[in-house]
Amino acid sequence: MAKEELIECSSCGEKFPPEEIYYGDEGCPSEGEPICENCLDGDEPIATFYFSGREEEPIFISEYRNDTLNCPDLPFFKVRWISTGGWRGYYEAESDDYEKVHSDCILSFSEDAEELKKFDEAVEKALKELGIPFCKAFCRTSNIFSCGYDLFVEKDSKEKVEGLIKELKEQFRDPYRFYSTALTGKDPKDLDEKDKKFVRGSLFIKLGFSPEQAIKIVNLLDSLKNEGNK
Ligand SMILES: [Zn+2]
């Protein structure tokens, strides 16, 4: 009798008899890859899905397991790894039935995350009132402090929902309003000239300029504006 051939686990690299090996589910980053029972036990979710009307019942996709396969009444989702260089990158969810209408990022413990939460609540309320089914996907990234936030709706409702999202984004995801308020503690209408310079300077620093360069740019823009007014 031929000796049983061992199969190598794609996660730990150890070899096991075929009956102790499982294979990555369809739609997983490691689809079709062999994995041992031990590694499969430790296979943590890389994406968490919340479907409208079933908020209490999160659906998970891990490197090797895809829960959306086990829920025939829910659309099938897949997740893949998008590399942004070296070990850095993020997981991205996609589906043939549902289409992405908003893509964002949760920066843990930041004020921007609070703002995104308000946006999320507003979107959820609006879609529920309109009776439009949706799905929220939270995907891991290589940065433990950031997590992807993606909103999906059925393909047919994509266009109208995009219009709605645009409105809500203007209300809740205005980068200048948010940023200036976070920096100065004032509403935009209460900003004086000095505040405005400060906010603009900070925005240039955020873009990658040094503080000295940012001051130069703000002063330059100011002098150009004054010349234009002459
Ligand atoms: Zn293993």
C-alpha cells in the first residue's frame, strides 16, 4: 500500500494526513488553500458584515472561512487583500449583488471617527425609512488603529442612494468644517482672520509641508489675495 501523502498547511507549514486538512472557502483571501484544524481554530475574522434588519447577527469572513456562504438568504460577499507596499495594505469586500456606495476609514479614538459615526447613523436611519436594504462591511487593515468602513446597497438602488449619500456627506463629512472646528474649537462662522490662517497652515502641514513652509504658503496666498484686491 502506498504511503499516504501528507499535505502542508498553508498557515503553519506543518504536514498532515489529508483527512486532517481543510480548504479555504470560496471568496476568502486564502480560497482553496489547505489549512490544518489547529490553524482553522485560530482563524480570526478579517471582515465583519452587518445586514439591515439583522444588525444583531454579524456575519464574518476570515482568511479561510466565509459565513456568507452559509446564509442563502444573504448576498454572497468575498474579501481580498489589497497590498499598498510591503506588509501594509487592507482587506476589501465585494459582491456581485451589492454595490459599494460609500467607502471610508475609521481612525480609532479620533474625532473624525465620531463624525463618521454621525454620518453612519444618518445613513442608516434614511435607508431604513426608505426601506432600502443595505450592508455595512468593516474590514481590517495592516494598521491596528484604522478599520475600513464600506456601505453597500443592492445594485438596483445604487444610483438613488448615491445621491442621498452625497447630501449626507456634505452635512457630516465636510473636511474643512470638521478640521477647523477640531483645531480651533470654533464654528466656521466664528473664525477670525488669524484662526483661518492657522487652519489653512495646518492643512498644508497635513499635506506634508513643514511648519515653516506652511507659514510661507499661507503668507504668500494672503499677499496674492491682497494684491488681487488692490
Ligand atoms: Zn496549520
